[in-house]
Amino acid sequence: MDGTQKRNNSMIIVVVGSALFLAMATFIGIMLLTTRSSPEAAGEPVRQPVVSGNTVFVNSVPITTNPDPNKTIILVSELGLAQGGQIDVPTATPIIPTPGPSATPLPPPAPTRDLNPILFKEYIVVQGDSLYSIAEAQNSSIELMAKHGIDVDDLVPGSPLSNPLPYANPAYCPNAIPYVVRDKDTVFRIAAQFNSTVDAIANYNGLAADYRIEVTQVVCIPL
């Protein structure tokens, strides 16, 4: 009886020990499975969503998307996922290009002129001078000299004119010839005299449509 009793006790200890071992093994297995189910708990990096066609893969789980062709494509990692696996992408604002400045060339600047078309200087009469010869040589006119008090009585050889001689200022007509308008002159006659054109003279001097000019006026003849 004693031997039988000892064997029974040994069997009980073995059974209890096996049960405890199985219980602990089961507990440890459950803990390991729970830990492995979470990438963060296992120390593994969280995988970013992967987009393939119309399907987004999040941690290897496919999620179908419905992209709108009228909306701008933006990386999923920058937006995150909306509920139900849909990606909400904001509509892009169209950029309308602003037209550049006109390529029309600017007109050439108007000639810079000395504001005074008439200058004055002292003139000594020489033998053989006449009002006409003085006007031709000094770019003046008989009418302009008479306007400033000079007449035939002033033509005394060796003596200065009674008043300073008026003449056309060359600086008043850059790149052009200054001319003092005389009696009976017209733009047509002046153009023919200087081998120029009526339009060229009118445009340079800003004449009106009737090409009106005045006696003693300084007109510039373009070169």
C-alpha cells in the first residue's frame, strides 16, 4: 500500500506541474501576440500610406479612393486620410498670367531747343553792304532787321549798325537749318529752296494743317 500511495502522489505533482507550465506558456504566448500586433509597441517604424492607381495601401491594407480630375494631386502623407478611406483634396485655384507690357516702341523724343529763336550781336558795316547782303550772310532778314529798328540809313561803312543785328539762333534748330521767314515765303517755297519736303518741315516745327507761317518767324529745315 505504501508503494502505491507514493506513486499516486508523484503523479499528482507531475499533473499539477504540467498544468502550471501550460498556463504560463499560454499567458506568455498571448502577451507576445498582443505586443506584435502593434508596430509602435514592437519598435517598428509606421509605414506611410502608399498610393497605387486609385488604391491607397495603409499598413498593407488596400483602400480604394475616388479622385476628382478637377482637383490638384497632393501627397497623401501631407494630408492624412479622411474617414471611410476617402482622400479630400482641395480644388486648386487657377493662376491667370498677367499680360506683359506692350511692345509698341515709344516715339522719338522731340528735339531739345534753346527757347530763344532770335539772338543779337554787334555788326560793323563794310563797304558794299546792303540790307539784303547782310541778311543773307548773317541768317537774318530785311523784315527782321526793320522790326528791330535797322534800315538803310544805318549802312555807313566802318560804323556799327544803330542797333544790334538780329539773327536766327543755330541752337534753336538741332540737326536742322534755322531760317528766318521773309515776305511772300511759304512752306512750299522754303521746301523747294532747301531741297526738303513740306511734311518734314511741318512735322519738325509742329505746324498746323494749313502750314501757316509768319514773317520774321524762325523755321527749322531738317537736314
